[in-house]
Amino acid sequence: MENQPVIMIPVPSEHQSVPVPGRVDRADFVDKIKPEQVVEIIRHRLLGEDFQNGVWAKILALQKSALTEKGAWEISNLMLSSGSINTSISRLSQSQINNRLKNLIKEVMAKCLSNWREYGIEDVGQFYYIKSLVFSNALVVLSQAGEGSIQELFKTTVSEQRNISTNKQEPGKLKRMLGMSGQ
């Protein structure tokens, strides 16, 4: 027992405040959750674009499987219902998540089948590509809402500041003038 390290823990004196570890405020945390940004990225991917040098640029190798502007916008708009901040901070059960995923994929496939010409769909592989992008994104966002996991995280993100002072305060100028200084 003699060779055990000694750890010094600073204890605040009576004139100092208790140190509180810095934590992220809830509002800051909500501002950082931006599932709709992923939807924007997926829309550009559906258009066969990549973000290069600060702008979205068409990638020639991807243009054969890219959707038209209308197709990319309509598919990404369908994703917004599940890929929003409101959804990600909701409390959803596993059955609600499964039902929403199933219905979203049905909606996406129905839109693709109904509008295949307008969307620029030329082969079956494009259906699977679209389904995979939409499903993966929706699954992640909806899973964040599963059993209120984001809400549980909110409960642990508090910001607190305490200032405890034991100094005797002098009576204010107004109290002294009115003779209420307690002396």
C-alpha cells in the first residue's frame, strides 16, 4: 500500500464556487442535429454530383445512373418527413419506426415506378440505389428517435452555474439613507 499514487483533489474554499464540468446547452445541441442536411447531400448524390472546391459538380461517371432534377427533388422531398429535426427528437416505438420505414419505401418505389421516364430511370439498379439511400438515411434518423434516445441525451445535457458567496454584504446606500442598515 505504500507505493500507491496520491491523487490531490482540489476542494474549493468557502469563497469559491463549486467547479462544474462544462456541458453543452440543449439549444446548442439541437442546433447541431441537422438531419435535413443529409437529405440535401443525398439529393445531390441522386443528381450524380459531388462537393468539390466549395461547389456541387456533376461527376461524368455517375451521369448514366443519375436522376433528373425532378426525380432527385421529389425523392429527397419524401425523405424530409423522416429526416427532420422534429422526427429525430421525437419518441418513437420500434413498431412505429418499422411502419414508417415500410411506408416511406413504398412511397418512394411508387413514385419511381409512376414517374420513371421523368426521373430518368433506365434500369432496375437505379431503383435499388434509390431505395438503399432512402432506407439507410431514414433508418438512422428514426433510430435516433427510437425509445426517445435523443430525449434521454437531452436530460443529461444541462448547463449549470452556481456562485455561492459567504461574504457579509454591506447594506445598500438606500438602506443606509433610510436608517435601515440594521445597526
